[in-house]
Amino acid sequence: MSADHSRAPVLEALVEYRREGRLSFTPPGHKQARGADPEVREVLGDAVFHGDVLATAGLDDRLTRGRVLQRAQELMADAVHADHTFFSTCGSSLSVKAAMLAVAGPHEKLLIGRDAHKSVVSGLILSGIEPVWVEPRWDAERHLAHPPAAEAFEEGFAAHPDAKGALVTSPTPYGVSADLRAVARVCHRRSVPLIVDEAWGAHLPFHPDLPSWAMDAGADICVTSIHKMGSGLEQGSVFHLRGDLVQPKLLGMRADLLSTTSPSVLIFAGLDGWRRQMALRGHELMGGALELAAGVRAAVEEIDGMHVNDRDDFCGPGAGHGFDPLPVVIDLDGLGISGFRAADWLREHRGVIAHITDHRRIGAQITHGDDRETADELLTALKDLARAAPGLRPAPHVEVPSPAELRMPQVCLPRDAFFGATEDVPLDRAAGRVAAEMITSSRPTASETDHLSGCRFRGTPRDGLAFIHTWRRSRPKCPPRSPLTALAGFPRPARAFSCPRAAVPGSGTESVRDPAVRRGARMGDSD
């Protein structure tokens, strides 16, 4: 029996709740807007409060006999060809942690692309999972990281055959995706699961001209943020499961460990409505967005000093695999201004808010929510920016370090560094110390970020910070090193941690117990 995607269980239950005039003596305390501050009601409208009810013993009965949420999740799974779907009202930052915990446990290894989001590193700190970092592909000309190649994951598993699975981020906020089918094959030859952080790919299942999405490419768990490229509310996330390498009950238990006991029905309703919208009209809506984006791209390319990055720039040998044209990424090198200054000018002088900003680019995210009117307003603002650029302060020269220069030895698990005895030291005295906090700094190098917990500083950090949280011990005692580790000159880990595995320096497949920097290539919001 085929699923009826004209139904929206959460939305229908909300209508029923209001129709029956149920009188609640439970949270939320605003009591269907009656107790809310009048000025708040004026700004937000009463509909927000009307949709803010308890999920259990509110929207559904105390035993959830109506299966409202379950039916909505089953419809979502059917729409995107997954076996199981889980809703999250805490963003993909929670979803990706739940996925990690379902695949690996404390002191077990997980292959992770170095371009991972900060939520992945938060998951490492919370879980005690040992990451094996897999090197992204680096565009030295454009100073941009692309998702790792399947060959890099192959090398990672060869060096660490006891790894429990792999995690890759695809697509990036720049619209570049990995060869997920090839990465999935690498994992499945070893009967271990692949997790895909597809936060920027909620729209991918709904049009053939978009890159292949994770479930269709063979991923076992896919995490996606409906609020990024979809119609969901902020913090609306779903994670999908397919195959038998991860048990759905286990994944649900891990999510329950992290989830709130007071989920937002408003966010559930947004997820449910997005699924119905895409199941019924997704091809039409995504087709319109692609056509609009193509027109915007062509028009921006005609503006002097601007270049729209396209497939030829971002994909090919040694670069990305797939390309999503909806993120319109504009290189401003010809204008002589930075993306940061351009974004500030657009916001202040034209009321236009850019998405991606880095040392040489800005990005405009086109979705099915845009139309010719919003596109024309964007193009007018960009033309005005080009005219104003000669009068703006020029972009400072940015000396972008190579990935090798950014490497710092990581001498312990991120969790052990984060929860160890610490002290604050001035940055100019940080060399040789072990960072005990996670630092996510938006470098002027196209979304390069460092997550430093457990890393040993090789020199004075380049970030504009005065102090850094470090271990009190600058060089912890440790057991004897293996011959290869000693030969490579790697610092020894603390006695409380396992000895490092042998790894070739710079191979891109070092374990966290080996010297490796924690560097990423994601920016933007965390969910």
C-alpha cells in the first residue's frame, strides 16, 4: 500500500486540537497565548502560541495512541527512500552526535573528514570516541577545502582496520559534494556504516539535476537540516537510517539520550509540512529554483569584478565530485575587497544579507522560497556594490597557510583534554602547551576552522585572542613509544591514554592519538 503524502499528521493533529477546544492545565504556561505578553503577541502573532503545545499528553494522548509523530516520521522516510526517519527539534548538531554514538563508543575509532562541523568535535568530547582524521581535498588556488576522496577513506581504514565506521560532510556550504557512492563502497566492503552529515542537502532528493543524496548513494545514516535549504523552522532536523548495519532501536536510544523531553511541536509541524510539500510538488519547486539560480548566476557573471564559482571551478580531478548550483558563490577578487567587507556593505546599505563570507567570497543561497523579485533585488544590490567597491577600504593581503602549516600535534583524546586540569595562559606563551578547549575561529581562509582540544601548539597561534585554555602540564608523562613513533619524533601521549598507532606523518589518516591538527572547512550556523 502506497503512502498518502497528502496527509500531514502533525498539522492535522494541531487543527484537531484547536477544533475540539481542548483546555490544558499543563505546560506551556502561556495557555494558548492567553498569558503571553501583549507586545510579544503583537510581534509574533497568536498562531505561534496556538501551535505550541505538548507533544505527549497534548497533541497526542499520554500513551501516544494516535501515533502522530510516528506516522509523520514514517511518511518522511517513505518520501526520501529511507527505512527509518527520526525527527529532531535540537538541530543537526544533536542528530550528528546521535549518529556517532550509534556507530562507535568510548575509545573506539571513527574515520572523520577533517572538514567536519564543530558539532562533530563536540560529539567527540562528549563520547570519548577516537577520531581518525581523513584529509579533505585542498584547492590551493582558491584556498578552499572540498570533501575527502574515497581513496582517502580507503587509506584510513587500511591504517586503522579496527575503525567502526566513517563520517563525511557532503555537501559543503559552497555546494560541493563527495563521491558518496564510492565512499559507501569503501565502508561496506568492511561491513561498517557510513554516516553522512548532509545538513546542506535537504532538497537533494527531489530533483534529478541536483547531486545524488546520501540514502540513494548507499549511506547508512544521513543527517540533514530541513531549515537550511528547506521550508522547516530553525532547529528542524531529521536523520535517516537505511540497511542493517545500525539497528534503529539503538539509534533511537542514542538520540533519546541527547534529546529534550520538551520537543517543539512547531518544529515538528514544519518538518511534517516540508515533507508533504516536497512529496507533492518537490520536482516543480526545485526545478523553478534551479532555473532562477541559473539566471542569477549568468547575471552576476556580467558584473565587472565578480565571478560566480561553478562546476568547473569546484569539481574535477583532485577537487569535488558533485555540484549544487543553488548556493551562488561569488568571488570578489576582481573588486579588490574582502567578502567580509562586501557582506557588511550589503547589509548596511542595501538591507541584503549574504550567506557565506570569507576573505574573497560572498554567497547568496537561492531556494524554492525565492522568486524573480528577490533575485532582481539581489542583482541590483550586487551591481551597487561593484560601483561602491573603489571607495571601500581594500582587502588586506592575506597570507593563507598551506594545510601542512596548519597541522598541530594532537597528543590526547579531545574529551580528555577538555575535562582535564587546566589554566589560562597568554597566547605568546602557548607554544608547547596542550589546548583544553574547542576553538572555532573563522579564519580569513575560506572557512578554515581549528578545533584545538587536545592539540599541542607548535608556535604562537594566529587567532586574535589574548589567552588560551590549556592543560596545566605542558608535557604529560607517558608509556614508551613504538619504534616508528619515536623515529617520527612524535610527542608521547599521557599515561592515561593509549599509545599512538603507527601512521605516516601527513598521510591524512592519523588517529587522534597520533600528531594531527584538528582543522575543518565548514562555516555558518551549527544545525
